[in-house]
Amino acid sequence: MDAWSSQQLSTLYGREIFRSREADETHALVTHELKTHRSTWGRGNVDAVFCRAELSALSLCILRYGCDVDIEPDTLGNFVLVQMPLRGHAEVHTGGQTVQIHPGQGAVVSAHKPVRLRWHADCEQLMLKIDLARLQDVARRTFAARPAGGAGAAAEIGEIDFELPLRLDDAAGTQWCRMVAGLASLLPADGHEPYDPRWLAHYEDNLMLYLLCHRPNSVRRQHDALRLGSEAASMRQLRLAEEFMRSRLDAPLSLEDVAEAAGVSRRALGLLFRRYRDLSPMEVLRNMRLDAAHAQLARHDGASVTEVAFSCGFSHLSRFAACYRERFGRLPRETSREPARH
């Protein structure tokens, strides 16, 4: 799969930082440009090239060694590295996993996990270096859960682990490749004005957001788990509120009474009912009382409309009649006079 054309990467290839045919020199230069590491050189002749373009939080790099080489940087520390082979293949060993990467399948190397890499002689990679602090900031703004009721500060984002491998040939991966190619196309050629850095920063954030949203990772898993837990807690609070109201239809209830029974604030209670019932708590209580009154009147047990209204929590008969007609399309006395159904 040719995810990136030579034209799309031409400006990046024009940002050559070094070229070397010496192993020791290449090791020192890669250490300076990327990360301190250990390297063990294998078969083939060194023919190394490194190109790089830096933005505010992202760096686009192209690297080849020209020979087999094992690389051990321990951990990356303050950045995440997305590896996308343009040609050839390599192996990534991290987190107890070993994956083969090649055109169509890459890897996102987490910042905090020890990693070992084996590049084969035919391997040339496009790499995206992502500043960890900026990635965590994007994740925090997007996924961080807040305490119940929406108040308080967002939870901190910890380490971010991405699942291996990074598929580049499925629908999400193809779109990712388009976005990376788009970033490469934004690099200003010699003599051209650069794009506004504020807009470029937005593009960078969008690229990181796409990676967080569409590639399996620990932040998204944690967010989904918290959301499911929050959903269960919300349904439990809703059930407590409705059971409390249903058991006290004849009693004068305030919003504070219901909120206390559910164990939430008045504001949270209102949000809860709006979300799941599309009504306010007091509207739900009114409908419960009307349904109870309707059922009692339909039983024809000898109780008058006034007695039914009072027993269901209505103290104003005219208001009760108006609400009843709005809900059932008839007045209470019409229901009480209907023939009993057997």
C-alpha cells in the first residue's frame, strides 16, 4: 500500500538533517536527534539518512539505516513515537509483545514502556514524534471524567498505552495516513510563507485526537469503563428517586426531599431526569400521581373525585382536573362515570 506519495513527502525529504555511512557516527547523530539508546549493528552496509520537520508538538521524521540494527532506548520518556514503515520491515518488542511492522502496519510506541527495536536493512520509516505533555492535555480535555454532577476538576491523565499493532490498511488507518500526509503537505517549502502557527497547532491537536479516538488505548478504555460505571450509578439514583416518589404519592414532596432520597444534589437530580426521562423530577411526580388517580377512578371503588385527588397528592381540584384532562383527554368525573370494564 502506497499510503504516502513521493510528492506528499518531498518537502520532508528536503529537510535532511544528516546522512552517514558510519555506524558510530549514525549512532551519535540519532542519539542527538531522537533519544539516547544502545545500538547493535548487523549485516549490510550503513547508509543512514535522517530528515525531520518540527512543529509545536509534533515532529515528522524519515529515518533509514541501510543495514540491520538493534536499537534499545529503554523508555522514550517525554514523547510517543508513531512508526510507519514506508518500505521494508522491522520488529517492535515492548510490553511483553513483539509485532512485525511494514507498509500497512505500524506501531505506536508508548513513552513509559521499555522498548527494543530491530530494523532490517530494507527498512525506511516515516515517524511521528508526539510530545507526551501535549498528548496528555488533548486526552484530558477530551476524555477526563468529572465527579458526579459535573462539578470539580477533571481527573488527571496518566500514562497512555496504545495497543499494538497500528493498522494502517483498515478504514481508520487509511484516514490516519491521509491526515499524516496532510500534515506533511503543510510543511512550507523554501521561499514560501509558513501557515499560521495557531491553525497548525489546531491541526496537530486534531491529529492527536484522532489517534486517541480511533486507535485502542488505555485512556479511551478507562473513559469507557468510567462512563459505564457512571451510567449504572445514574440509573441506580434514578430508581431510588422514582421509588421514593411512588411510595409517597399522597405526601407533599419537595425537590430537596427527592434529591436527598436519591443521594444527589438538586441540580444533579434535575440533570438525571432530563437525561433519562426528558422531564423534570416534579413533572415525573405529577404524572405518577395522575396515573395513580386514573387507575383508582377506573376501579369504581366508591371513592369520590375529591377523595381520589387528595389521596394522590393533589390539593387543588381545579388544577388536578386540568392536568388530568391534559394527560388522559377527559375529566376525572368522566372516568369515574364510565362503566366498569370486566
